[in-house]
Amino acid sequence: MIILFVVACLATFLLTYFSTPLVKKFAIKIGAVDKPNERKVHEKIMPRMGGVAIYLSVSIVYLLMIYFTDLAGSNLGYAILIGGFIIVLTGVLDDLIELSPNYKLLGQLLGSVVAIFFGLQMEFITNPFTSESIYIGWIGIPLTIFWILAITNAMNLIDGLDGLASGVACIASFALFLVSLSLGNMMAALILLMICGSLVAFLFYNFYPAKIFMGDSGSLFLGYLLAIVSLSELKQVTFVTVIVPILILGVPISDTIYAMIRRKLNNQPISCPDKNHLHHRLLKLGLSHKQTVLTIYLISFIFSLLALLLAKVAVWISFIILLFYIILIQVSAEVIGMMQSRHRPLITMYKRIRAILK
């Protein structure tokens, strides 16, 4: 099995490495390029659609593994092939003609339906204190759709700097690979390792200064894939099985939550873009492009380590760690300016307590 893992990872690496320049030329030829504007950091026209190379590499290697080895196809693999194709196609169309939010949502919903069709949905909720399982039936369907849409769009929102989304997704994929391996989910582990190989190769072209962007075809596909792979561990919804993938994907999830809160406070539509995401704020604090990306890599790595730790400790300790994590995230968001200056509850509370003590 180890040899199979190594071969699959190496194969996706090589396929992505050699196919990305071809995708880059094709993107330029058909006009799938990203033009600079006041919201974006880059200053020149860049080809996108890099996600096509990632999707094709993972899909081809997966199919070859099924055909030439004793490895049996799985519902997870088929969901990635079919649902992933719908997601990538949605992203490609958006890269070309900038789809409206409603059409992008429709594509993501169709991908979610495919995942549910192949049995990737939440089915049970477990009381963390009594270990009693409750079958949730059809309620698992909207919960599953919400989970897929949330993770998919969270990954899409952080794709704002060279190599940012691809690097964060690579770190998250490897952490989820370790979780799947520990749980004995070999197919999920294999697919996640294939994604890691593909993303490492793509970073040769996407890390600062980038030669190609992954575009929505890449960020949406990576978010979708990470969402449905984590679903393969979420059929039994326990405190730990939910919190572990949330922490592993902590950067895109928290960035998305603060974007939604920020836009609500500003009376703006949730889909309205702005320049107050985590990477924008770090840039405004004086970090360079590369320093910002590496800083967020480090944060993602720490979150992943924390998630792996939570999977090994008692539930009550997990609650304490999670509470500390939430407070730390909130304070950090307030300090670097991801919230409005008049909406900094923890800093305001600290100042009031300090004033009273004086």
C-alpha cells in the first residue's frame, strides 16, 4: 500500500507539473485571464484555469489506479470525478465570462447533489457526553449541502495572493491525509495524498511571483474536494469529527466568517467583495507579498497540528482548546483590522476592565 501511495503522489506531481504550462497557453488563447483592478493585488494580466490541470491530474491518476491495480472504485472517487467536473466547469465558465453569483451557486449545488447521490452525507449526530447516536435522516441533506457550500466558498475567498489557496489547501490535504490514515480510510488518504502531489507541482508555477492562477476552477474544486473528503469521516457527526476538519480548514473558514460579519455590519450583500480579508490586512500591516503568504501557511500549519491534537484528547479538553482557539482568533481579527474599529468587543471589554482596575 505504501508503494501505491508513493506512485500515486508522484504521478499527480508529474502530470500537474507538465500539464500546467499547456493549460496556461490554452487559457491565454481562449481569453481566460485575470485582469488587475482596485480589489486585486497583482498588477498585470495573468492566465488562470490552473485548476483544470489539478483536476485532470487527480482524475487521470485515480482512473489509472482503478484500472491497473486491485484498488476498487469508491463512491468518494466517483463523487470527485463527476461532482468535481461540474465544479471545475462552473469555475472555468466563471474564469471566462464571470458568472453571476446565482449561476456559481447553482453549479455548487449540483456538485453537492452528486456527493449526496454517492452517499456522502451526514447521517448520525452523537452526544459528546453520552456517546448516544441519533439518526437525523433527511435533515442530514441540508446540513451536508451547507457544509459543502461553506468549505467550497471559503477556499474560493482566500484565493487572493500568489500561492495562497494552493499552499493552504496542500497543508489541509496533508493533515486530512493523516486523519484518514489513522481512521483506516485508505481511499480518502490516497486521494488526499494525490492532491498534495498535484498542489506541490502547481506551486512551482503559482507561488510568488506566479506564472498562472488556479482561478475559480481550482479554488472551487479544492474546496469541494476537501469538503466531500471530510464528509467521508462525518457520517457519524461527533464533536471531534466536526471540529477536526474545521480546525484544519481554520484559515479559509474563519476568513469567510469575518467577511460575512463585516459585510453585514456594513449593510452590504454577503457576495460583495472587499479588501479586508486576512491577506489584505497582513499586507496593510507592512508584510511583503511572500511574507504574507508564508505567515498564513504557518497559521494553517498550527491549526492543523491543533486539529490532530484534538483527535487524541478527551472531549472536555477539546472544548477548552476550542474555546481558547475562538478567543485567539477573535482577538487577532480585531487587532489586525478584519473587523470594523467600532465593532471590537473583546478589545473594548479589555479596555473597560483595565479602566475599572485603575
